[in-house]
Amino acid sequence: MSAAMAIQIRERLQAALAPVELEVADEGHKHAGHANAGKGHFHVRIVSPVFAGKSPLQRHRMIYAALEGLMDNGIHALSIDARPPDT
């Protein structure tokens, strides 16, 4: 499930935000013993020109919008590093 979810995350972010760099890491193994251990914990590192001039909060909202529906169905936790190019 986690590998399939990572693919869905990657596909949605590529389609919505045209990143020049994109990494999606499944970090479920880091959450042993927590609620939903091993399920739906991801880290996204994304660099996209669409983030230029946007605040970190605006960037995160753009990512959440692209992942609409997955946040309640497959993603339990998401850490985000979102930047415009050359920062």
C-alpha cells in the first residue's frame, strides 16, 4: 500500500505543480509504536517554479490541494519541504 500511495503522491504533485525536483519518501518505518505505525507516513521534498513568491503556508496549501482526498484516505502524516528553484 505505501509504495502505491507514494506513486499516487508523486503523480499528483507532478501533474499539479510541475516540479523540477521531487522526492517522495515513505517514512512509515520511523513510526513504529505510534498510532497507524508504518502506514501513511511520508516526506515530500519538492522544488517548483510555481512556489516563487509564495509563503511556506501557501506552498503547503498548494500541496494539500493537489493531494485532496489522499489526506483522509492513505496519508496519515506528511512532512513537507517545498521551495522555489534557487533557494
